[in-house]
Amino acid sequence: MIIIDANAILRYMLNDNIDMAKTVDDLISKNKITVRYEVMAEVVYVLEKVYALPRNEIKDGISVFFSLSNIDTENKEVVLLALETYSDKKLDFVDGLLYGFKAVCGYEVFTFDKDLNKLMNRI
């Protein structure tokens, strides 16, 4: 299994450097790839803050990326719920992950964030 970084994911998703995007595509097609939560948080941050993509486009693009058969993460259900929460509830992606850990895994989450607490109290 190979862990890839945010830059590799961004080149693949954005296809803004054809050679790098092809290299990542070849890597993905021939190997099992894992993506860490912290790497995905960086990808979301860069897509939002640097590339100014709307949240729904970020969610859709990353969801397509995670639908690839060779892409995995610690818990895809948590990541996909985090993306949905990030897109729909206007929380940041890391708060979406925390919500996902509570909703999917049943973890207790302590936070002073009022919006996140309100959402978690609905579970």
C-alpha cells in the first residue's frame, strides 16, 4: 500500500500538470493507495482557499476520487460524511471529520464549537 500526499492528489484531480497527473494516474492504476485524514484536510483547504472552488465542487470531486477502486482511507464512510457536512452545513472539513467520527463510529467528541455541538446533539 502506498500513501500519497496532497500535492499528488491535487495534480491528479486538477490535471494542471499533465506529466504529474499521468504519473499519479499510473500509480493509482497499478497500486493500492491510501489517503490519510490529514492529507485530505490539506487537499480540501487548498481547493477552497487557493483555487477558490465552491464547497459542493470540492465535495463532488473528492467523492469521485474516493470512488476509485484502488483508493482507500482509514474509514471512507467518515470521509464522505465529512465532505457532505463540509458542503451542506458550512462547517470546516476537520469539524466534518469529527462529526463523522461521532455519527459513523460512535465516538464521543468534545468541542466548544457551538455549531458542531448543535449538529452532534442531533445524533
